[in-house]
Amino acid sequence: MQAYLALGAAALFWGGNWAIARWIQYQVPPQTLGLLRWGVAAVLLAPLALPATLRAWPAIRREWWRLAVLGLIGVTGFSALSYTGLSYTTSINGSLLNSAAPVFLLLFSAFGFGDRIGWAEALGVAVSLAGVLVIVSRGDPVALAALAVNIGDLWVLAAVLLWAVYTVLLKRWKTSLLPLVFLFVTIVVSLPLPIVTSAIELTLGGRTVEFDLTTAAVGVYLGLFPSIGAYVCWAYGVARIGPTRATHFQYLIPVFAAGLAMLMLGEEVYLFHLLGAALIIGGLVLAARGR
């Protein structure tokens, strides 16, 4: 029960990330929001991670370029693209598209690294991709034919592709670092990216940031819960019940995101959302059984 609660909490924290990031978009622009999230996470992690990081410094020096690539892709890069997408699309769309990440992971593993893929997995991938197209097109095939799709959905899809690359590299590049040290180092080494993009955003985009109690609360939430708390809860749950059963809790992320989006933003769930979600999850289940 503790493991199930921990995995459910992780899904809730990640689902809340989509809803709250969309909710605060008009007060904090996307690149600055990413900097706020990971800057707060680094500060909160520092007291716990610094002693172990200093002890692991020789290993960090050996792996520094891989850590930098993983941080830029999977930490700040993913946030930069997904938060940009949320400036144009709904958090329900974003979270549903994000749930298709395992599909792209399977494709990259097969075509980029030579992993074998069976007929059931291929069929599952096709079904899930059909669900992605349903969501991107808002259930209107004519929109796809005319390329009249929401630019925000494309930004989120780019973020999902980046996350799939990150996951494949994470599997291929084995690290000797403790999980806490790995998380802290990849955050710190990738922070220059949101610093630069935020400076460009604020300078050239004419945007300003309204710093108040709301902004501070959102920064603490994003830095503490989706960035650290979800990671800890997920690792705990996977260690207790195994990755196979834990994976099913990922399907709760768009459920929580949709519920929070309806409460906080007044977003609505349409038929194409349900159809797309059913195809994505059904394809993932089929591919998992095939593997």
C-alpha cells in the first residue's frame, strides 16, 4: 500500500506540473518558468546532495560530458519545449501527448540502437501513434491534411521526442553515481540553458515576470514536487513492486492533469481526448504484452 501511494503521489505531482505550468503562463513566461523550477530544485537538493557529490567528484569528472548532455536533453531541454508548448495548447493535450513517450522510446530503441521489435509491438506502436494523431488533429482528419495543427502540440511532441532520446541514452550510458548525485549534477550542469533562454525571452520578447507570493509558491511546487518529490516517490515505488506494475501508474498522469485543468483552468475534456487516450494506452499495453 505504501508503494502504491508513493506511485500515485508521483503521478499526481507530474500531472500537477502540466496544469500549474499552464495556469501560471501569463504571469511567468515559459523559459523563465523552467529556470525557476530547476533553480529552486537545485537549491533544495544542495544540502542533501553536496556532500555525496564532493565524494563522487572523480567519477563526475570522468562522466561530465555525458552528464551535461543528459541534463540538457532530459532536464532543462524537456522543460523548455514542454512549457513553450503549454503557451499555445491545453494542459490536457500536453499531458496526453506526453503519455505517448514510451512509444517513441520503443521506436528509437529499435531503429537507432538495433533492438528487435516484434509484430505485436509494431502494432501497438501504430495504434498509439494513431491516438497521437487524433489528439493533435482534435479529431479532425482534415486538419492533418491541411497541416492546420496547433503549434503548441508540436512543441510538446518535440519535448516527448527529446525525453525518449534521453531515456535511451540513460540506458546506454551507465553511470556509477548515486541517484541523488546524478539528479543534482544533471540539474546544475544544465542550468546555463534556461539562464540563456530566459534572458533572451525577457530581453527580446518584451515579457516581464511578476514576482509575488503566487510566483514563489509555484516555484516551490515545481522545484519540490514534480522535480524532486515525484522522483523519490517513483524510485521508492518501483523498488517495492517492480517496474512492470509501476508503469501502469503513469497512465494516471493525464487523469490528474485533466482533473486539475478542469478545476483550475476551466478546460474541457472532449471526445477526441478520450479516443486519443484510449488508443495511446491501448497501444502501449499491446506493445508491452508483445515485449
